[in-house]
Amino acid sequence: LLLVPGQLFTGPVNSLLTGAVLNYLLHNLWAKMIYIWKCLPEPGLKFIKLLLPNSPESLEKYGISNAEKAFRAPQIGLPWDYSALILNPFLVFISMFMISENCFKLCAFLALACIFNYVWSKYMHLRVQSVNFYSTDKLDRVVLLAWGGPLSVLGCCAFAWLIRSGHVLNGSPLVIRWASVFLLYVFACLVWVVVVLMLHPNKPKKDNIESDTPCTFHECKDNWIFSWFNCNPMYALKCLYVIKYRETVWDHPWASGSEPTDVRFYSPGREYLHLSVKNFKKAMDGDYSDALEFETWFEQFSSIFYKWKKDGVDISDIS
């Protein structure tokens, strides 16, 4: 039960329940208790406000920007996804040191878990979680090096059973036998690290700037939403409060989106703010009722109670 269905299957499902659905429901509850229902005295509301992320100082108004930050989907957590992909095979492979009829079953469930995790990760990354940026490939390299741990366990297991069969180190003390197994594990890990570093050396990339296709800033901006200008918070504030409102003569590009005179600061997951008024209206006219997103079902379920409240239906009469 620790591995099947625990670590292999229920762990990824819990990431949806505890990391997204539960937070969404709790944030809705705290926000309504504080700013709509006001069902507690002021000290109690101040205490609940501590549980609501990005809440304003006031108890009277819940700002749009505060609500947007509080209900923002959690970012893609690659480190936590990678940890399960390393730990689960390690636990399954280490069970092969023991005589059990469940070893083959664990390997079969591990293969099914790989397929399940592939589909589930696609769903979580594209439908539930928000985008996240990594500026280097250090995380992937560390995981690739750490993958030698589970693989080395298989070699140690084969060597351990070779010792138990009496073909190797027959008659040696028990300490010598298990010490040799441990040393083999360390040696296999080192061999894996050396092979990975030889095949994928960590060399600094020396890009040849002269070989890049020359283009103007406006041509680059047509292909990318973000740039140095709208990713720099200080420059965005300067454009908003100094250059724009003081009508300062400024020959450099603004921190903007599609409209060159509308100041925008780039934030992952809020790319829609960089659209022009015309394109933004087209995007907002779309159908957002997606059956694959849990917010759709939550909104449809809660709309029933809003309709009852609007029609004056008493819930106690229904029960």
C-alpha cells in the first residue's frame, strides 16, 4: 500500500487536490467570509485575513489585483515532479534484494505509473498549473546525474544475488560481502556520472552574436511578448510614473505590450495583459467552459446556489 496505490498513483493525484483544488476552495471561502459575508467580529476577520494570500490591509474592499494574485494557479513544480521520478524507481528496485512474489508486480505497476505520470503531468502542466521559467538547465543535469542512483541499485542487486548463489566471495565474512555490494553501488554511480559528463559536458555556451539573424527591436517584439524593457520592474515603474505622466521626452522603447504607449510589466501567466484592446476583446469573447479544468465544475456548482438566492429559494425548505 505504501507504493501501490500510495506513492506511485495517489501522490500525483494529491498534488491536484491539495495544491490546486483545496487552495482554490479555501481562498474562495476566506474571501467571502471577510469581504462579502462578514460573519465574524473584526478581530476574527483579521485573523482569517492572515490565511488569505496577498490580502490588502483593509477589511472593506478586496482589490482586483489582490484577488488575481491569490487565485493564481500554482506554478509548475519540476523539482517536486523529479523527486518522485527518482525516488519511486529506487524503492521498487531496492525491493529486489528480498525474496518476494511482489517484485514482479511492483515492476509492472512501476511501468503503469510511468504511463500514468506522463498523462497526468501533461494535464497538470497544461490545464492546472501556471507557467514557470528556468534560466538554466542545471535542474535537468542534476536529475540526469541522480538517475544513476536507481540504476546502480539494479547492478548491486544482481551482484548480491550472485554472492548468495555462492559463485562469488564464497566463504567470506558477512561484512566483507555487504561491503563489496556497497562499494559496487558507489562505483556504479561514479561510472554513470563520468559517462553522463562525457556525453553531455557542461561547457559554457559561446554564442556567436555575429552569426545571429539581425533584426530590429520592433521585429523582435512582434515575435516575443517579453523583452528586457517589460521584464525590468524598475524600468516599468519609470515608464509609468516618470515618462508617461510627466510627458518626458524619451527616445527609447517603453515597457509595453502590443500597444507601444501602454505600460505593461511582464509576469508569467498574465500574458493576456499585453494584448491590444482589439485582440483582448477577441480573447475574452471565447468560451471558457472547459470540462478538463476543475474551476469549470466549481463555478457551475456554485452558480446553482446563486440562482437559488436570486430566485428567493430557501435551502432549508429543500431539505
